[in-house]
Amino acid sequence: MISIDQSKMWTALEVRLAVTKNPRHRAMLEVVIEHAKAEAARSLERLLDTLVDEPEYHFWVGGRDIGPKGAAGVQQYYRDFVNSGGAIFESPKDRVVVDDHNVVSEAEVRNLIPGAVARRRGYGVPDDAGHYIVRFRNVVFFEFGDDPTRALGEDSYTTFDPAAFERVDDSELPPTYVDYLAAIADAPTGGPQTRA
């Protein structure tokens, strides 16, 4: 069975927190850790609690910013992300950098997604009905203003190889992924509207 360990999103951040003495840096790291855990839990309420009232996301892909802006935009982004079937991933941090206004991490992300989602993202998968592990590299900046307990938003820089995928046989799909796809398919609105 294929393994996707979502706790890798925050493990390196917790290691960094354990050796960090600066109170502001510690507060910022705690926010990013909670944000990662909320994302894995697909909890929109918890995610929004880590952000300022009107956050701004900047997702830089191919030289264009496609990130959501404002509370309504961020909420819709997370709803769409969950409802797409793409919310099961692991992101082990190769590097974590902290200064007075940013928590920065770099990771080689593994994402388990349906073939149709992979194709929409630009991967050259042969079968939309299959399931695939796709890989991409990204760097994320969580920016903070005067308040170290709520992030202003995220800046993300992503690069990927359209051939960086592998087919996963249906018999190898983890139950968490199968249950997740069933939950969003069965939701009356096409997906959970209070989760992200």
C-alpha cells in the first residue's frame, strides 16, 4: 500500500521550534505548525485562525501570481482545493529559515491525486481515471507583520516536471485517500463547505 505521511508537513518545523529561543520566532513557528496541521485535517476554521482577517496569498507558477486575495478568496481556494481531490500530500521540509517577519520552508512534495486533477495541473498522465503520485518542488514564505500569532499570508514558488508522476494501482490506495474521495463525492454541495 502506498504511504503518504502528512505529518511530514510539520515535523521539521517542530524540530526547529525545539531549538529556537527567540519568543517572536517561536510564536511564528507555532502558527505555521498549526496551519500545516489544519491543512492536513482540512479544517477551514483552524486555517483561518492562523491568518489575519484579510490575508493575501501569492502563488508564483510560471512567472504568474495565481494566489487568492482576501478572506473570501482564501476560503474559496481551500474549498476548491479540498473538493478537487488533491488534499492528500506530504511535504517534508529540506530547509526551514526563520527571521523576524518570515518562516520559509523548502520541500519536495508528494501528492496523491486523481488522474483528471494531475492532467489539469499539467502532468502528462495517460489515464484521467487512474490515481497518481505526482511530485513538485516548492518554497513557501509565511509572512508576519507586527502580530507574530497570525500570518499575513503565503508566498509560494513551485516548479515541476510534467513527467514526475507514477501510477498507483487501486489496490494500493491508502484508506485515508479512498475515504476522502468518497466524502467529497457524497457531499450534497460537491464537497465539504466548512473544511479546507
